[in-house]
Amino acid sequence: MEGIRHVLDYIEPFVHAYGAAAVFVILALESLGAPLPGETLLIFASVMASRGELSLPALIVSAWAGSVLGDNCGYLIGRTLGKRTLARYGAKVGLTAERLGKVEAVFARYGPVTVAFARFVNVLRQLNGIVAGSLGMHWWTFLLFNAIGAAIWVSAWTLGSYYFGAHAADFLHRFGLAGGILAAAALAVAVAVVWFIKRRRG
């Protein structure tokens, strides 16, 4: 968690300064395997949108476009370099044989459906395009499932966070501080459960 907080210290001013364009760039880099907190970024940017500091439609479109672009660049890298090259040199940039093996096993079991839901699972999100390309998945198949998966992922995080951010003040007014504390505790538990599951899978 400290690592995420440290990264956010650098990302927040970037998002404040460049808005949706910053979200586009950051999510494109994360989709290429960069260790960036994409989901945390979407929550932060969505709360900004709920305060009127950022356009929600622009946020959704830029987040979706950045995610799709990054994954397709990864697909091109995987398709060009091939599985053998990635296995040989991938460890130098964090693509260890163990990580690649885990992702390939999921792809072998679930096929194109993996592409659609990869964004909700740590490691799969970063290596989705690269592995699909190295395994020779047809580009049109990858593009379709990747675009659908990115739309679901972006919508889930942005709209949920936007709604919570926009209605937090009203919720506190209706239910008071105790209700706010209970809601915050429930949210914290939910986030902790998701983090624990991702850590176990990663």
C-alpha cells in the first residue's frame, strides 16, 4: 500500500494539470506492463469528476482509449518478438518465466474470454496484450474482446467512484457521521477483500 501511495504522489499532480489526457497516458503505460495503479487512478479521477474538476465523459473515453491502445501495443510487441524472445529476455523488464507461464495457462484454459476479463486481475491486466500476441491470437478477436473488457472495467470503476463521490455529502447529511463511518468501513473491507484476492492470484 505504501508503494501505491508513493506512486500516487507523482500521479496526482499530473492528473490535476492535464486531466483526461494524463489518464489516457497512464493507463496506456500500465497496459504495457508498467507498475502503475490503474484502478486507484480511476477512483481518484472519478472523484475529481464528481467535484466538477474533470469531465466524466472525457474521463471515460480517455481511460477506455488509453487501455485499448496500451494493450494493442503490447499485442504488437508479443506478436513481433514471439514467445521465445519474451521467455529469454522478458525477465529483464519484469516479465519472468513464472509470470508468463501463469498468464499463458489462463489463456489456454479460457481463450479469448480471458482478454475481456483480464483487466480485473492483477498481472493479467499488465501482460494481457503481450501474451495474446505471443500466442498468436487473431488480432480482430483480441481487439473485440479487449475493447469490450476495457469498457466494462472503465465503466465499473469510474461510474461507481463518481456516484459515491457525488453522493457522499448527501449520504452524510441524511445518516450522520455514524452512517458515514459504517459506509467507509464497508468500503474499506470490500477494497481489502479485492486486494487480498488479487494478491493470492498474483
